[in-house]
Amino acid sequence: MGPDSRMPAGFHLLIAAQFASALADNALLIVTMALLVEHNLPAWWAPMLKFGFTVSYVVLAPWVGPLADAVPKARLMAWMNGVKVLGAAMLCLGVHPAAGFAVVGLGAAAYAPAKYGLITEIVPAPSLVAANAWIEVSVVGAALAGTVLGGLLVSPWLVQGEWAGGLRQEMGTISGGVLDSAYLLSLAIVLVAYAVASLLNLGVPASGAVYPQNAVGVQRAPQDLLLAHRKLWRDQDGGMSLAVTTLFWGVGATLQFAVLRWAAEVLHLPLDQAAYLQAAVAVGVVLGAGLAGRHVPLGAARRVLPLGVALGLMMPVVAFVNSLWWAAALLAVVGGVAGLLVVPMNALLQHRGVALLSAGRSIAVQGFNENVSVLAMLAIYGALVAAEVPIVGLLCGFGLLIAAAMGALWWRERRRCGSWFH
């Protein structure tokens, strides 16, 4: 489909492990949103799920980079899937949905620098765009499959079916009444997906990369992150690509919830069917990522900046669509443009990051910035939802924000390089 298949040993097993873990993450988000309804919690709690999940990325950022460099990264990823299992188990026990999902975020926070850091260690620089295309395809494919799985896990067929009801009752009896939710079976399926991901991670061979053991202590880790942060931002290519990915993931995480709400209010779809609509975006991103992996070399990564402006301007168009089929088609195009944009930017950022810092530390800096953006955008979105701002206006506003910010970055690059397309 586009990404280069000639990758080092263990790379495709890493992709499979990433897919299984991300599949479970995305399915669990839909199930946890259903748990909010089951607990009779207000609508603004939905974006707070992602907020709590993402806090760990920001708070733990000074330590997860050095941790990823200190131990074999594939083994660390397996351990972090175990932490995700703990969070899902807490949901089974009736813990507040936001609290259980936040524990899953703890595992994800340390998983990310290990995953991307391992890629930079085992894949040569000329193949980084292709490797990122594979990663993006796996991430978005998992989002697609996970969203569909999540919709299935909260559907009446599974939640209200007689066979499922009998199995849930048996699980409740075995636990002595401790497990009491309509979504017990749904959560159990997610737990199995995390277990599969852990087993796949354990099969990924170590890269052999070794970093200084005494580079950073626990107390000095925040200071080290700040120094690394400044170094990457001040690099011309590193700072530009970091700005793009920071904006992209902040707005993207918010639009994940905004599109679900838009589908419910404008297209009048229930949660399980609205979740399926996100599949259109995922399919588009997979195709866009594949095109980027085949046709955009690392040296030409900056040429995709105009796509960011186009991406933002498409959101107001989507907001005013009231046909399901037109909405699906336009969202697929949005996804395609997003895939073409973010894959080369991620590759360029990783290339500069590993050259300036180390694999784990550069990804920690990237994760810190992107997730601060996610937190800020989700906080704004949650406040706007609480204030009952119309969803069409929200989508238009976020789209124009993307277009303006990406236009500014494109203009700055044009002044630096002396050409609109370089």
C-alpha cells in the first residue's frame, strides 16, 4: 500500500504490537464513554476522559524519555501494557471512568517514547518516512478497528443480548457481586487485546543501542527535559516540525470528540453508529500515510506544509454537511490530507531529534509539547461544551484555527527558504 516493506528484523512485530495496544486504547475510550452514561454523568465528562489520559504524558515527560533509554524498549512497552490492564480492571471494579482511564494513560505515557525511540534506533534515516508511514497506518488502522470494535462493544447486540447477559451474570456471581456493569464483557475483551499486545512486545528483539547510564538523575530530569526542549525548538527543522505536530495532535484529539458530538446532533446518530463514522477519517489517514511513505522523501518533508492550511479550511465545509454519505466522503478526504501532512513531519522531527538529543529524550520532548497542546485544547473544548456553544460553530472555529496557524508556519518557512514550494 505504499510504505516500504524492506524493514529491519522485528519491525513488523513492533507494528503488530503497536496495533494491538492502540486498538485496545481506542475501543476502551468508546466503552468508557458508555460507562459515563451508565453512571449518569454530564456530557462534559467525555472530553475530560482524554484530558485525564493525557495528563500523564505531560507530568511524566521528564522521566519517561530517560526510562525508555535505560531499559530495552520492547520490554518496557510490554510492562506498560500491563499498566493499561490495571486501568481497565479498575473500570471493571466500578472505579470512576475518568480515574480508570487515567491509569491507562500512565501506561501509554511511557509506551510512546519507547515505541518511537525504538524506530529511530533500528531504522536508517533514509527509511524513516516509510517507517513512520507504517506506524501511522498502524495507529490509524487501530483507531479505525478500535472505534468499530468500541461501537460493537457498546451496541445493544452485545450489551443487551441474552447470551451476553448470561455471561455477565456469571461473571458477577463469580466475583461475589463486585463486578456489576452492563459493560463487563466489553471490558474483558479489551483486557484480552492488551494481553496480546504485551506478548507481541516481548517478541521484539532489542536494538542494541546503549546510552550513558548516569546521564540524568531523578531530581535533574525536569531540568534535562527543559534543556532538551529548548535545543529542539531552536533547531530550524526541529522547531518547525515540532510546531506542526504539536498543533496537529492538540486539535486532532479535540476533533475526535467534536465529530462524535456533531454526528449525534447534526446527523442524529447514536454513539455506536457515530463511532463508525470515524472510520472514514481513519481510512483516509491510512491512504494519505501510504502516499507519504512512497512519494515524500525526508528531504522534501517541508513541502507538505500547505496541506495544513487545506486541512483547516475543510473543517467548516464538513460542519455544514447534513448528509451521512457526504459527511463520510469529506471526512475521508480530511483524513487523507492529515496523513500526508503528519507522516513527513513526524519523520523530520525524529530525524532531527535523534541527531540533537537521543531517541528516548527527543520523543519525550515531542510528547510533552503535543500533549500540553491536547490538554489545552480539551480544556477549551470542555468549557465550550459546558457553555452550550453550538457544535457547528465549534468545528468552524477549530478548522479556521488550524488554517491560520499552518498558514503562519508556511509563511515563515517561505521567508526562510525564499520559495513557496521548496
